[in-house]
Amino acid sequence: MWIPVVDPTKCIGCGKCAEVCPEEVIEIVDRKSVIDYNRCTCCGVCDRVCQTGAMEMKNPKMPEVAMYAGFRHELMALKQMIKQMRKELRGW
């Protein structure tokens, strides 16, 4: 999923992104754009009007470590169960 991300080093707080946002989820705080991701529909309109390049649509990915850490143990346990079931079925 692509989401709008603000680079605070490039954002000048002009407010153009907030003006065009159809969901009205962008506000200017301390001269920087802030997005309410709970209500954002990720339409990309804000990205198209940003003249400084501070707003960019990105596809965030989970780090591999976080993605596999919890599943590795479960996967190993399931493989062991399947192996044991195969042994039992051969004995019938």
C-alpha cells in the first residue's frame, strides 16, 4: 500500500497539501505538514501539489527481522508436527 510521507527537512509549511486534501487529514503544525493516517485514504493528491518535494508516496515494507521473528518458531513446530504425523501414518 502506498502512503504519503512528509520529509520534514523539505517541508516549508505552505499548506497547499492541506488545502487540496479531500479528506481534510493534513494540518500544519509548527510550520510542517502532519498527516492523520487513521483517516487518510492515500489518494496521493497531496503528493502532486507539493512544490518542494517534501510529500512523497512511499510503499513501506516491514523489516525482514520483524516479519520472520515470530513465525520462525511456529513454522519449525509445524514442520515437526507434520514429520511426526507422517511417521505415525506409515505405521498403519
